[in-house]
Amino acid sequence: MMFSVSFLWARLKLNQGPPLFHVDNNPALGFPTPFRQLHWSYLCVYNVWLLLSPSQLCAEYAMGTIPPVTSLSDPRNLLTLATFAGLLSLSCYSASYSHSHHRKIMFGLCLTVLPFLPASNLFFPVGFVIAERVLYIPSMGFCLLVSYGFHLLVSRPIIKYFSSLAKIVLIFLLLAQSFKTLSRNFEWKDNVMLFTSALRVSQTSAKMWNFVGNTHFKAGNNTLPEPYFRKSLEVEPLFPPAHINLVRILKRQKRFEEAIE
């Protein structure tokens, strides 16, 4: 824990203060207090959900992929409160006793939470909304917590009668996630497949629509890019890259008057 605190302090000193990022990369930077903090806190909860259920993965979470928290009555605030309360309770429980299994829980929590803190927005803003890559090390701690929790579950006398069922459920989950990993690997085959898979998760990101269109454009396709660029502008009319790319594809099609408009 001391190492993590020292690392955060060194990170701030290296930048001579909190880093500065454009609002396009981290939209919550433009939110007023307390909604900026509420939205960033909810993003932490979203990362927890990605660990629990990595079924909807996206290559890019910027520009509307995750709706902003702009109200105190937003039900997601309750989810945020419950998640932080649960983590705090588990931390206090594992820190209050010296028994070996409590230390194991604390180790799993530390490995899950501490590596994530620099990317959490809680201490200083970062240049992205959600980045699945920052969960690589935290996922190790999460796996430790799940495996040890399963061990405690099946070792209790009351649960022993259901241990076979619990093992079947665990095997099913492992197989399901293994299949998800294999299918996700195919989605990373090329940019078209990767960005198209992101559109299946969220269709509210102008950046993602533009990415797909631009990928088709670079591949030399003269018809597919245009609908994607227009959809990007429909989602975000003031998105400059989509305007530029739409002009480029119209120019390639020799529709010069439309390009000028």
C-alpha cells in the first residue's frame, strides 16, 4: 500500500501537478461538481462490472458510449454507493483479523484495487473514459478473490452437500469465459472486425462510427464509408473528423458540389 501511495505521489511530481487532457478524451472534465466526481466514481463501478461480466467489450468508450451521470437522482449513484460500501466492508473485515484467510482476502483486494488507482480518475484525471487494458493486473487479484471465495464456499459444512453442483457451475463459467476469449480474439483479427464489434455494444459513439468508416475508406472501398460518416455526424453533428472524412469520400466519388456544401 505504501508503494502505491509513493507511486501516485511520484506520478504527480513527475507532471508537476495533475495531467491535462482534452474534454473529448475524458468528457467528465467538462462536468460541474459534484457530477464530475459522481461520473468518475461510476466509471470505477463499470470497471468492476467488466471484471464480473466481461461479456460486452468495446474497443473505444469515448464520446457517448457511457451516458454521463448528470443528476443526483440517477439510479447509478446507488450502484456506485453499494459497490464502494461493499469494497470498504470487505477491506475492513479482512483487516480486522490476523487469521490467514483474512490476509489472503486482503492480498486479493490490494492486487485488484491498488494497480487500478492511477487510472481511476479519483486522484487525477486520465486521458480516457474506460480502458480495458488497465484491468490486466487487477484481474489477477479478482481471480484470486473468486477462487478463494469458491474454496471457502465449498468447504463450509452447510454447503458441502452442494459442492458438486458448485463445481459444475464453476466449470461452466470457466468454459463460457474461455469461449468468450476465443471469440474475442477473432474480433481482433483486423480493424474492421474490431470496430464493428464495438458498434454492437454501443451505437452512441460518433468516434466509433467514424473509425469504422475510416477503416473502410483506407481499404479503398468507395461505397461503404459514407453511411458510417453520416451516422457519426448524426450522433455528433460537430465532430470534425467525420466532416473531414465525409468530404474525402465525396471527393473520391467526384461529388464535388456535395463536398463543398
